[in-house]
Amino acid sequence: MPIDPYILLLLGTVGLAALFPARGTASDVASGASTAAIAFLFFLYGARLSTREALDGLKHWRLHVTVLACTFVAFPLLGLAARGLVPVILTHPLYQGLLFLTLVPSTIQSSIAFTSMARGNVPAAICAGSFSSLVGIVITPLLAAAVLGSSAGGFSADSVVKIVLQLLVPFVAGQLLRRWIGGFVARHKKVLGLVDRGSILLVVYTAFSEGMVQGIWHQVSPIRLAGLLAVEAVLLAVMLALTWYGAKALRFDRGDRIAIQFAGSKKSLAAGLPMASVLFGAHASLAVLPLMLFHQMQLMVCAVIAKRRAHDAEAEADVDAPEPVTESASPAASRTAVGTGTRSG
């Protein structure tokens, strides 16, 4: 299972921040550029999302409510339950990052890709991921205010207003201007995709630079990181099982169950990193570490599951396909063969 190349870029950015952290004026410039990049990132999200597709997707409301419940109810409840692991397995800062991870919206691109690979309901995955990202702009900071409170570094009520202004307002602006710029965004999808990823790398560099200056990396040991990975593996396994068997209990068909599993069990790195930089301030580097690790883990595990679902679909298709009729097994064919042989004789 290959590692996502983008994860390697993220790790390289973390290494760059560790060796050459931004300080003083450079830190102010990086912070300002990061803020502008985040706003532009969500502006592009708004410009890409088709309002008509979103409204059409509302027809499948049971599926979307199920995905939203998994993302913003089941995940946070599991995160709160993990409080009992502090301080034996997780330190308090790592637990704060893990809890924040459970509040982040679902992914869009990978949910669509894995649903398509597994031969599931791709339009449902598109709408479910889009709705989750849109709702998360508002719900994630509100949930953070409820479950994290002032313990999340510089988090306060002002942070909620700040994140709405920094994320929601550009998103709405992109939606309003989509009529005029939607075609341009669609034609330059690859180039703007690089802008997306570059913005995230800038956010990571800024967050981890602040962490290095604050010296918070001394709080993390290899044993703690191993404990965090083990906890995240259990969290992912529980959510994958809950989304699959829960959707079955709710009597969704196979295609919908696949979309629910991949959209309801994953968390968005692209949405989580900008939010963490606003909510946690100088402590954002530790806060996003669990999300970065979980992101790579979910990609690797879901890739395996998607391939297995695709093989299951092929097997079912082979079983349901009618057996070819041979001449020896067909009375009509036998009679035809006999008649032909008689006439030729």
C-alpha cells in the first residue's frame, strides 16, 4: 500500500518548519499569507460546488442525515469516550487533537474515489461529502466551543466568529460568483488543485513553526505517538463497522451503504487544518498531528476495503449472470442440428 505522495509533502513541510521555523517578522508574514490562503481555499470550494447538484442531492435526505450523524454525532461521542485514556495512553494536548479530529467534516475527493472504486452510489458520495464540508464550516467551531472550551489554546467565542468570517464568508462569496467563474474554475481544475494543496502546506508550515518556537514538541515521545496510532486505529475500525452495519440495519441498498461507509468514516485534512490554525493558535501543531496521522491511515485502510467491495460486486455479478446455453443443452438447438444434418444428407 503506497503512501499518499501528498502526505510525504506534508511531512517534508513539517521537517522544514522544524529546521527553519518562521520567527519574528517572517512569522507575521507567514501567518498573514496563511490566513489569505485559507480564505482563498474556501472561496474555491464555494465556486466548485454546484448549487443545483446540492439541491438535487437533498432528495436522498435519509442517506445525508445518516452521514452527518456519523460525522458530527458518533465520531464526537467516541472522542469524548477517549477521555479516559488520559494520561495513561494520551497526553492532554494529544487528546485535545484527537477530540478535534472527531469534530472535523468528512472528505469529498477520497469519498468519491473510493465509492467509485467499490462500485457504490457515486452521486450520493458527492453530495454527502459536499454537505458535510458545508455544514462543518458552522458545526465544527460550535462543537469545538461545546466540548473543547477555553482548553484549546487560544480558543474563545471570538474564534467562532473568526472562523466563520475566514471560512464561511469566502465560501458564500464563491457560491454567489459561481455563475461567472464556475466555468473558469472547471477548466483550470488541475492548476487550482495545486493552489489548494499549496495553501494547506503553507498552513502546516505556519502551525508547526509556531509549535517549534513555543517548544511544544518536547511534550511528545515515541511511546505517546505509538499510543495515539493505536487509539486512532481502533477509532477508524469502529466507525467503518458502524457505518457499514448501521446502514444495513437502516435498510440501505449496497450502493448507498458503500457511500455511507466511505463518507461517514473519514475526516478531511483540507478542512481540518485551516480550522485548527484558527482555533488552537500556537498549539495548532499538536492539534493537527492526530488528524494528519488519521488521514493517512484512513486512505490506506479504505483503499483495501474499496478493492474488496469491488471484487465482491464482480462475484455477485458472475453469480447473477445467466449461464450460456450450449447446443447440447438446448433441445431446440439439437432439433435444428438434426434437421440441418438431414437436409444436407
